[in-house]
Amino acid sequence: MAEQLQMRRRVATCVLRPPRWNPAVSLSQLSRLSEYRNLLATLSRHRVNVRYRQSVLGGLWAFLQPLAMMLVFTAVFSHLVRVPSDGMPYAPFAYAGILPWTFFAAAVSNGTTSLVSHAQLVTKVYFPREILPISYVVAAAVDLLIGSAVLLLLLVYFHIPFTPSLFLALPVSAGLAAFSLACGLVLAALQVRLRDVGVALPVARPCSIRSTSSPRRGARSSF
């Protein structure tokens, strides 16, 4: 019995604590994420495969969901309310706004619950916890990419000319992804302590969406 107690005392105990923030620690954390890039790729692929696995339409929901919202917005704001869109067809105008919002809402809502929903994995295996929200942002980015192809088809169908400003979609999308990840990381940490965050998020999300029926004056009718 005494020998067992001595053996237990000799075993090194590693306690994981959050480090104090400073630029050097932040850079080291980023470098550690690169060591787990295979895990990130595996989890991101799993998110994409599982999301629509048991649905009849499968991956078609990636663009059917914003497309259905576009039809509703177009029917209400262009035919019933008759909100002006500065000469631009309302269907691609609404879809161009709904598409990034759908990406942001999916990335933030799934990223917020990522730590709590994977509590068994987090408590048993060590890996950078940031990988879980990042994987949901990557999965939402895949849906955004599929929906963007539909947006290009809408531009061609409505004879909207392409301009060099179309290339601004790349940095804007990157900034939106970074902002979505930042919100997901903060809310995921709060969700661990306060489960009210996950309950309040579905309520706050519809309240924060702005109608695309109020375009800026002087907006150009080309992409």
C-alpha cells in the first residue's frame, strides 16, 4: 500500500490553465494550430458530410435555403411593399445580401455551441479548442461558395454586367469569415459558463437582421 502511494506521488501532474495574454503567446498559439491542421481538415470534412446526410435533397440545401429566402423577400418587398432597389432587379439584390447573412448566422450559431456539444471530446483528448469553432466556419464557407455560384448565375440571367468591383467579394468574404470566427470564439467561451447564451442567440439573431429593402442612394446596378 505504501509503495502504491509513493508511485502516485511520483507521477507528474499536468494542469492546463489559460495563459496570460501577450503577443508572444498569441503567435505561439497560432503556430500550434498549424500542427493540428490534419485534425481541422478532418473535422471540417465531417461537418460538411454530416450536415445534409439524412436529408432527401442533400447538399442542394446549401443554395435552396438562401434561394427560398430570396423568393420571399422578392415577393414581399418588390411586389407587395414595392420598395425601390435603384433600378437593380430585386432578386439578385436580395440574394447578394441574404447569402453572406446565412453564412454568418450558421458560423456563429454552430460555433457558439461547439465546445458544449463536444464536451466528451474536449475533456478526454487534448487539442487546441479553437479548432472546433474554426471547423464550423469552414463548413459554412463551403455553403457560401456553393451559393456564390448561384449568385453568378443570377447575374447572368438578369443581364447584370460584371465590373472589377466583383473582385472585392474576396477580401470582404475573408473579413466576414474572420469576424464570424471572432464572434464564435467569444460566444463559445461564454456558453461554457453561461448556457443562456445558446438560448438567447436564436432569439437575438432574427432581431439583428436588417432588411435588404433599404439600399443606399446612389448604389450602382452592376457587380
